[in-house]
Amino acid sequence: MTAFKEIARLLDKPYVLDQLACEHRDIFIAAFELYERPLRPKVKKESKYELRRLRHFAERLASLEAQSKGYHALHESLGEQLDYDLATDYLKRSMRCQGLAYVYGFAVLRMNRLPDGSVFNEKIEAFARQSLERIEKGAVNFVELAQLVGAMKSAEAMGWGGKPNLRPVVVIGANWCPDTAVNVVEVANAFDVRLQLMFMDYLKPSRDSGRRANGYFTTHDHALASFEDGFKEFKATFTGERARIPLVFYPDGSRDEEPTTIRFATQLAQFGYI
């Protein structure tokens, strides 16, 4: 048992879920605002809001790249000390941060474009490209990252136009689930991709009554039914395993269970959302 599992076992589970939901709150609020925003042409405005958002993305890129390097250093150090469980945990964290950093690198490049396709800020452009180059050279999961590299560079070559009139990607998840928040929703938010979020479970204040009482976020009552009647039954029939979230449905009818940050971003680019 790793140190993280030991801590998780000792903590009260409702408290843990409550803390996770609070931690991810801003990510989901941004997703709901994006979903409710009327469809409109993608026009880059030199507003204070856009500049603030661009700076936030650049800071997020720098922070994630640093975290990835730090976790990888811990992974190597603990591996030398023969603490393989904890070393593996740090390796997974490093891979997640590295993948998300790469996503933010291209999100910065996309946001740093003016309507005519020219670069808005040369320094930010150079900063993002240098970060992307370092990540590619030091890739922890090279095979998976290579697919994202190709997809993102193709999207950039096409001017980040994407395909018109694509319906929102459907996501079944939970607001306490880090994979739902980071691997899926944060990635979609970075590229202004609209999601149809369906929470099969969510937190609500104890004073609220009713099984589906409104909790932290707007939720769809049929999410649990869709999950149980569809994917859960499919898994039980063919594998006998429990179903896992997040579950993502794409426009062509395909679906992905627990996608990684890199895999989800790659799919968004390949389907033409970015």
C-alpha cells in the first residue's frame, strides 16, 4: 500500500469528495458557461479579458511543465530507493502534468492569434514553442504524445478553424472525479470546446432533500439512467468489470472510457473540434 492509499484510507470519504468538488469547481463552472454561450464566430478581440486569459494559460503551461519535471525527479529518486509503488504513482503524475502542459502549449498558440492569423505577442509565441519543444524531447509517454503532436500540428496548419456545426461532446462523469475535471473538462475548456456534461453523481448540501436535489452544479437527471442502462450493462455482459468514469461519447457514436489528457485532446483535434 502506497503512502497516498494509506492516507486516503484514513480520511473520511465524504470529506475527500467534498474537497475534490470544491477544488474542481471553477473548471466545471467555466464549462457550463461555455456550453450556455450562444454559438458565434471565433473572433479574437484584444480585450483585457482575452489578455488576462492568455497570461493565465501561459502561467498554467509553465507551472505544469515544472510539476512534470518535479514528479519525474521524485519517480527516479524513489525508484533508486526501491519504493516502486510510490515511484509508479509519481510517474503517473508526471505523465498527466506533461500531457496537460503540452495541451496548454498549443492552447496558448491558438489564443495568441489575431483574426488575420498573425501573432499577437511574439514573446508569448516563443515561450510556448520552446516549452513544446522541451516537452517533445523529454516525453515520458512518447508513443501516446506522438499522436497528439501530429493532431495538434495539423489543427494549427489549418488555422485552428475546426469543423462547423459539430454537436457538443457528451461526457458522463462526476464533479469529485479528477479524471473528469482535468483529463476531459479542463482540456475542452482550454480550446473552447462545448461539452454536454452529465453527472451520474454529485454532492449536495445535507439540508437539501430528494435524490436529485440541486447540488454544486446544474445536473441532468437522466445521467445515471444512461450510465446504468447503457455502458454499465455492456461492460457486465462482455467483461464483468465495473464501469468507469469519465465516459465520453463522440459525434460518430464511438465512446471512450477514462481517457487520458493526451488521448482526449488528440480525439478533439481529429474530430475537428479545434
